[in-house]
Amino acid sequence: MRRAATAAAVLAPLLLAAALTPTAASAASPYKGANTAAVQDDFNGDGYRDLAVGAPYAANGSVEEAGAVVVLYGSASSVSTTRRTVITQATAGVPGDPEEWDAFGTTVAAADLDRDGYADLIVGTPREAVGTNELRGSVTVVWGGPGGLSGGASISVPAGFGAGSSYCSFGNSLATGDMDGDGAPELAVGSECEGASYSGPFTRTGKAASSYRDARSGEVRSVVMGDVNGDGRAERFWLPGPTTGDLRGPVLVDNGPPTADHSANWPTKLPYADGHTGQIGDINGDGYGDLVTGIADDDSLMNATGAAHRGGEIQVLYGGAQGITADQKPQVFHQDTAGVPGAAEDGDQFGQSLSVGDVNADGYADVLVGSPGEAVGKLESAGTAVLLRGSAAGLTTAKAVGYTQNTAGIPGAAESGDQFGAAVHLADLTKDGKAETVVGVPTENSDGCVWTARGSASGPVLGGSVNLCGKNAGITVKNTKGYFGMALTSPHVSL
């Protein structure tokens, strides 16, 4: 369990100022298609979205828990372990060195940071030491191109970040989005010290057009970016995680960088919203992004009262022309909600991971929720994933489905401690308009696996679905499990 942080401050304005003031483009017109949904995950420019899978405890030769990221390239037949690139800190052109316990690949994200039309891989290594600062953390970008991923650069922390402290865990969460409409995405990085913001485009040395540190939210467990007011520019939400007096975690709307006038641009707290992690997608098909947050830690895990509903929960806040207003109360789902598969039990961790995407091409984004602490029968922490459907009325439990490794058609078998659902992801990897369902099973066997199922008009197709496992995908395992599948580009809270 992570420590609770002191709340940054009492946050004033109750009116949401979600839309940032437009700024002039900081570069020339974007390349055709740059940072569209497809390009954002297409590292080799073949028109298919690719799948980045973190294996943070993979060994590098004799170096224990150095970490690795495997990119599985999309195609009309989906992903496989035969079309892949394995990235470590020993890969030519990637900065840093593989060191014990670094856990390179704890978080992964993708965006076309240099605006060349190819997605770039962004990797968080929050355990990495920087100089004499233990667990200072680092973020690395690996550049996409016509041959796939090659070369890389470090993303430097903004001046004064964390007052030079150790134990910041810089890179514990990552998010990207175009906040100023210039076609060059912004990058936001969470840490246990403070948030960091970067404006694109980035040079091949990893230098952003501008950057700043944001201590106003304090510790940032997760950061979320997406357009919730339909103006074509992303809004940003900081999620500090559990704080003193608010174990469910505040949700803060970014209103711009800090200024000399400390009251200006102060983040807006959404008083009815909670969350430790989140993602944005259009669940009700109205053209506005909706914010889905997860709060997985219940009282039993926090050893306190006032945390998430028993077993964990998710919340949905709906976007509109005014964005997400502070008076909006979220729609809440948990395993005691009628129609949600399963039953709420202590420590299920429902909401530990989540992803938003359209699995059946009906125009409504669906939500996949991971619950890695769920018992399957007497098999503790075997894990489950629950799919909830979007509709014109919003997120619904109609046709909700739960998946475990004992579900007919899913390969393998549920075992204690597998943690099926520690990471989840919905993305169209086959370019047929229907998102594939991807579920991480990081403690399956010694290496970890991901389960993938094709999308269809009726939802995920279990027949022919496959487990793709770390050793077959090129990772090395020594004395510690490799945890392949612990991180996908959709959000999760690190285990």
C-alpha cells in the first residue's frame, strides 16, 4: 500500500475552467495524421496500432529486475510474439544502464512527441537512482520510425523538481494529450514529489518546447488527459491518490501553470469526484470525452475507514460543452451494483486498472475494469476483468460480462496469485474498427502473460483468443518473476 500524502491546499474555485486559453502554435502545422488515435500507438507507421507491454521485473542478463518493454506490432491478424521489439536500458541508443531493481517499464505510454508521423514509446522507471538520489525515477522516450523503434533520449525533470530529493519515483504515471491544439502533444508525468508538465514538440535530444514543475497538487499517483469539452484540446486532471483526510483521492482540474500570483490558475477540485487512476473516452456518444476513474483500495487494504466501496469502485463523470463541472456528481459502479458481475469482497481491487474503448463499433466507448485481487472460487488473487458497456444513456450494466482464466474459451486456468486484470487495455489492433480486449496476467508462471481477444459486433471473441507470454516475447527471467503484462498504455496503479 502506498503512503497517504498531505493535501496540497484548500482548493478554491467551484466553477470548472476546463478549457485552457488557446495559445499560438509553437511549431509549424502538424504532419498529416500526427497524433490521431491511430498514429498515437503506431510505432512503425504501417497503419496498425501496436501494443506496448511492460515487464518491469524482467532480468537483463544477470541483472535482476532491470526491466523491459516489449512492443507487439499490430496487423490484420492482431498481435503476436513473432512481430516484436524488445526495449531495455541495454538496447543501443536507449539512455541509461540496466541496474538491479530499476524496474524499467513500470509505466508505458505512446504519442508522436517529435511530430514526425510515428508514435514514440514513453517509459517510466520510477525506481531508478539518479546520481546519489535513490528512487529518484526517470522517464525515457524511444523514437518511432518506418523500421519501428530505435534510439532514445531521457526526459529531464524541470528545474527545481522535488527540491533535488530522493524517493520521488518520477515516472510513476504518464499521460499525453494536445492541450493547445498545435498538433504536438503535451506530456504529463506523475511522481511522489510533484507533477511535471512538458509542452511539445520534442527534439530528438528529449528537450521539450517548454516545461514546468507543479507542486500545487503534491504527490501525483495518476494524471489523465483528454478533451472533455469538445474544443479539440485536451484537458488535464491530476489525481494525487490517497491524502490525509481523503483516502478516496481528490480529482483536480489543471487550469494552467503556476504564476507569481499564487491564487491564479490554481487547480479546481471536483468536490464529488474521487479517483486514484483514470482515463477519458466518449461513453455516451455525444462527442464529448467522459472521465472514468478507479479507486481500488478499500478499507481492508488501507487499514482505515473512508476508502473505496468494499472491493473497489469506478466513477464516471460526463463531459459537455462546459467540460466537467464541479457540481456534477459521478455515476458509481462496484461489484455490489446490480448487474455488475461478481460480488464485492475485501481486497478485490476492482478499479486497479481500467481502459476505455469501443469493443463492438457501436459508437459508444465501453469500460474494461481490472480486479486483480478477486478470488476465483478458493483461488485467492486469481483475478478478473469486467466489461461494462457504453450507451446513449451512459455507462450501463446491460450485457456486462466478467472474465477469468476459468471462463470457457479463455486459455489457461485460474490459479492463486495470477492477478489477471492487474493491467487492462482496449485498442483496435487490427484496424477493423473494433477494439481488442487485452488483459495483463503479470504473475502467471515465472514470466507473466497478456490475454488478447478480437473485438466483434457482439463484443470480445473468446474462441481463438490467445495468451502471449513473456519468455516467448523475448524477456529474460532470473530469480524474480518477470511481470510481463504489469503495464499497458491504459492506466493502472503500480502493484
